[in-house]
Amino acid sequence: MKNKAYFIVILYLLFPLSGRVYGVGERTVQLSGDSLWRMADYRIGLTEVSRVRPGVVLVLSSAAANHTQGVSTGTAGVQGLDAHLSFDEGNPSSFRDSAGNYRLTASPSLVAVDRRYARSGFGAALFPGASPAGNGPANSRNPGGLGSSGPLVLEPQSSAALFASNNRFRDFSLEFWLHPFNLENGEEILQWSSTRSGQAAQRVPANSGAQFSLQRILCVSSRNRLQWSFSSFFVSPDGTNSIDLTISGASAVIPRTWSHHLIRFDSSTGLIEYLVNGRSEAIVYATTTGREGGEIYTPATGEGGRFILGGNFMGMIDEFKISNTHFSNPSIQRYPLRGGRIETRAIDLGEGNNNVIKIEASGGRTTLLNARISSEYRQNGRLLFSDESEMQFFIRASGNPYRWDTPWQAVTPGADIGSNVSGRYVQVAVDFYPSHNGESSPYLEELRIVYMPDEPPLPPANLTAVAMDGAVRLQWRNSPNLNTQGYLVYYGTSSDNYFGEGAVLGVSPIDVGMQNAIVIEGLRNGVLYYFRVAAYSHRSIGHAGSFHAGEFSREVRARPLQGLAGN
């Protein structure tokens, strides 16, 4: 057995990724990088990234789809979502609307940048500063003198699109993140244009008898601010009149800095509100009185409408979204304030009631600032940082990987857990919380489970057998293991075949508890019996009548005979 113990130690030293010896008898399961991610059966609001540490780490996902408040967005078919461009695809030709309502055409001059430069998720769109579109004359068939393409063109490909031809709708919100390089006067961030004609009069009648009229939403820079104008977009209830509106931001947009811009319309009041970084900048009313209380005009689209993003804008745009609701509580933090969570699958520690001593963890916090990744690293302890970003750890154990009767227990990495967590299977959960301002995320690099394996005790030594009349007296030296809870006596009528019957104490094996001497009566005289003894630590969980037993002792034999008396 001594040689076996040495072999186990050498085995764990040779395979550090699956386990290694920490103390006398202690072992560990180590999860890091890809293995940690693969073991995560449940995860929400998290992603894996590199460049923070040498290997892959788990951090909160900054994708806006994961934490937009007021309206849930991020996947096709989600209520309220009309368009969502995340720019996370890594290639402009692959940019797409995740809602599936719009077809995208990207200019060859458009560039995709990675997460170091993006505001959210894994990428953003970089615009070159001049539109490759042609400059034909402005007319009803070519609104604004635009050519057939721009840096990024969105055209409805579904009648379900909010801006589909000849549509009438009520509430809407339009938002995006903006990172201008210089923001010169006249840079065009966004344009939507359409034509209303007499042929569409059944749904959107033409104005003043004109054959065609131009509709447009335009967002341009003016004196370091964004100015929005709506031309013939808001239409009276009977469709006979429209109004033109302009709204401008009150504060300057800072170059080379991300800022969030949101236009939202409330059809119950006619209020159009412009918010920058979550703060209201300006309001106007789409009403006949220009204030609350007049007749409310609502959006109506003509034919052939399309969006052009970044017509002559130099900088980056990220997380462009359109919704058919009025955002009541937009979230502008990089990371979701509600955090994220990971739960590992059931980790098999091996047969028995293994005792988890502690978990150990290494990680830190990370912040993206001006395309530079800054990070802080820590091992064990309460992983709480100065900006309130932190991780909280939980563990539970069970004898069944499909049933968890014990609740999650909060633990501190590196601190002893005690004797409350034991079983064959364990699960670990980690809650991730961002900084108070949502700009930093904690990250998890490595997770280790340190446990004492429930190995069965060593067999008893010096087993002897003395024949008696109709019985055999057995005696042995106790197992040296402190976790021994009893002994099993095996008997039979041939070597290595211990299925004996007929003894007064029962069939083989006989549970004799902590005794180390026993007389087995009820045996047949003249028959040679064979015996072995094994020590056990406990009854096996979930298996009535079975034990967590160790190896057999050496085999002994004896033949009961009439007239014999035990010594």
C-alpha cells in the first residue's frame, strides 16, 4: 500500500490540469481558460476574452443586447425591437440586422474595429469621413441628391419593419453610440429619406396636391452638437397635413469619446425628446400647438425609404437600434448593472463522500479606456475592488449529479469551508457584479476545488482464523485509517469465492461494526472455509446495504471439526 500511495502522488504531479496534491491527502480540481468555459452549464451576461491575462478569462458581456432596460432587445423576434446593428461580426460585409427587418449594404471603405475600440460587445463600425455615393440632382426619385449607396445603407426587407413603405405607426425610439474623431460642422451621422406620392393616398395622402413630396430624418453636426430635423415625417391623423421639426442638443459632443444618443417619441403626448448619455437635452412637440395639448401628429412613411449611416461622418458608431416603443429607462453603462452568473456542471470528485476543504480563485477587474485594457489582478480573498466591482462564490455538493438537496453556500476563496460540503459531486457558481458606474468588470481566470478524497480505509492486518466445532474464530489488527467505521467479513468454501451462506450472523459479507474479533457460528464441520476482511468508511450513498469498503486483507482458511474448542 505504501508503494500505491507514492504512485498516486506522482500521478497527480504529472497531470496538474486535472488535479494535484495540496497537502497530505488533499487533491484539487483546476478549471481555467477554455476548460472553465466548457464546464459552465449555465451562464448569463458573461463572455470569454483574451488580452486581459495570458490566457482566456471570463468577464461580463458588454453587448447592449444583454442589458438594455425598458425593452428587451438583442435577438430577432423580441418584442419592441425593429432593428439592431451590433457591428460585432468582425467584417463590414457581414454586418446584419439581428431583428431581420432590414437589409444592409456596406461600402468598401467601411472598417470593422475590435472590442478594444468598441463601446459594447466585440466590435464597432469605423466610418471614413466621406460618402462614396454619387451626387446626382435632388428630385423625387433621388431624395437629397444621393447615389445608390453610402457607407452603410439600411433598406426594409420585411413588411414588419417599422420604416417599411406606406406605414403608419405611433411610438418609436432610435439610439446609437457615437465616437467622432473631430466632428466638423455638417458631418452627416444619419439620414432616412422617403417619398410620399398621390398613389399612396389611401394610406398616406399627398400634401397640397403635389405629386411627390420628400420625407426626411436628418442628424448632422452643428457647432459640436447634433441637430435632428424631421421633414414631413409627422403627419396629421387624417393624413392631409405634415409638420417640420428641428431639435438640437444643448451640450457639446466631445471628440474621441463615446457618447450615447437617443431620440424617442411618445404618441400619447406628441413629445419628441433627445437624450445624450441618458440626460434630456431638448424636447419638441409634434402637435398643432407646438406644445402638449394640441392635435398630435404621428409618423407616416412613404415609398422607397432607406437609412444611410455615416454619409460623410468620420468616426465610429456602435449599437444602432430602432424600437417601436418609447424607451422609458435606457441603460448606457458598458456592463449590465444586474451583473452575470456562471454555474459549473456537476464535477465528479470520485466515489465516496468527499469533503470539500476550500475553493481557490484568481482573477481581478478590467477596464477598457481609450482602446487600452487596464486590469488589476488578485488571488483568493474576497474579490471586491475599490470601484465596487466584485465576484461572489457559491458551492454545493450531492451524491447524485441530477439532484441537489443542499442549498448554495456562499464561500470566500482561500478560506476553509469546514465539514458542511461533502459528496461525490460538487457545483460551483460565481456571480459577477460590475463597478458602481458600470464601466469596469470583474474577471475570473482560474478556479480550483481543494478536497479531501473519501478513499476507503486500508485493510486490517494480521488476520488469523482458528477452527472450532461448527464455527471459526477470526481476529485481526485494526486498520490504521481514522475514518474507519467498521469491518466486513467475507467467507466462502473456495479461495477467492466469498459467497458463503449458513452462518448464524448471515450470508457473506457480515458487517461486524468496529469489532476486531468475531466467532462465526453455524458452519458445517469438515468443510474448509476461506476468509478475508475489509474495512469500510461508511455506507455508500443511495445504495442500501452497500459500503464504501477498501481492499481485502490477506486470505486465511480453517476447517471446523466436531470436538474442537477455540483457544
